[in-house]
Amino acid sequence: MQETRAGTVWIVATPLGNARDLSPRAAEVLGAAGVVLAEDTRRTGLLLKTLDITANRLVSFHEHNEEDRLPQVLAWLAAGEDVALVSDAGTPLLADPGYRLVRAAREAGYTVHPVPGPSAILAALSAAGLAPYPFSFLGFPPRAPSEARELFVRFGATGASLVFFERKNRLADTLAVALDALSDRDCVICRELTKTFEEFLPGRLSDFAGRDLELLGEVTVVVGPGEARRSGEAEVLAVLAEEAALGGKPKDVARRAVSRLSGWTAKELYAMVLRQRTD
């Protein structure tokens, strides 16, 4: 009796907008896979139809059903079916569900292979004209301004360029939070990457923060690195004293001070405020 071959998981990058960016290897994998897992089956179905690719089975796989789908996906793999995972556009997992599937498949002994290709992150970095490395990818910043600010402060202190996605209706507010957390920096707004109306808008955070930009389509933002200089201890103590005089809890003092200092994190400043108050 012939043993059933175990299935393989394929992580397949799909076009950002221009269907011709799908690689021949990706087309072959999508056509051969027993199951194609897609965030939006209608969107992926349209792409496959445009490229004349026939999927054996197209199944929804998104953040709201990922956990529930895992047992079925593992069963398909056990039955010898290859499973291809795609996102709505670009490289899966980077801002989309899927890493739990990869982990579960590997833990169960199945092979996982990437099929690389389009990525909004790399496309934006390559054409933004800002320092491409090192960089930190932040995904979609949190909706709460305080949480978004904390994220920008933490990664803004690393000296890396920052790349993040944002929805057009929240972009102005998010850039205002970034300006407050990072001070003014070079940035480029990249919209509709690889599509007909692709556009790169270079400037400074202060040029865009709080402005109604009236942009259409999907947006990727690249923010350049801040100053490499780390504020000296004397400068830090002076700023903390000024902020402490304004009142507030130690955490509030640290958060206000971090936007005025280079190379210090809110956590470091918070610890310094506590030490000052106990001395």
C-alpha cells in the first residue's frame, strides 16, 4: 500500500496592484495547490481569473477565523494536499494573519516554503529616497494615540528608518502623533504602489501632520532616521526638571520629555524621574 505524501505549506507573495508582477513560480504553485487560503476569496479569485489560473479550492483565511481554520488545514496537509497562503496583496504574514499557521504546520512536521515576490514594505523603501537600512516595520500603528505614540517613541530611538501602513482616513492624525513622538523628520508617503496612480509624496512630518491630504487608495509611510546624537545627561536632567515643574505623574513627565531628547527611551527617562524623586 502506497503511503500518502504529506502536504506542504506555500507562503505566496501576490501583486500589490499590477497583476503582471506575479512570478511564474507563484502562478505554478497557486495552480497546483490543493487549497488556496485567501484573506478575501473574491479579491484573490479575481486575480486568479485575470491571470487564467484555476484554483482547486479557494478558502477564506483571515484574522477572524485563523484559529478555527488550523485543524482543517492540518487535516488537508495530513491527507497530502499542498496548501498555498496568500494575502490580499504583497507578501503574507507581514501585516496579515498566517504566522500561527506556519508555526502549527512546522510543529506538526510539515514543510513550509516561501514563494517571494512583491512587498509594499520593500517597494516603498526602494523608491522613497530615505535611508533603506536599518529599518523597522511597524505594521498598522495602534488606533489609540497614546499607544501609537509609545510605539513611535520605542522604535524611533533605534536610529532606524520606520515603515508603517495606515488607512487614508487616519493618516493625518497618525502623522501628528509621529511628529509629537519623533520630532520633525523626513518622510515619504507612498500610495497606490505599482498601480496606475502610484505616487510618492516626500516632505517632513510637519508638512503632513494633521492635514487633510485627500488621498485615495492604500498608503505606506517611510519615516527617516532621527539624529544619531544622544542627549547628554546634563541636558536630560534640565529637561526633566522643566517637565517635572509642569506637574504630573513620573510616567507623564517621561513621556513629555522624550520628545525633546535624542536617543533616550521613555522607560529610561521614567526610571531617572523615579530616582530623582527618591534621592
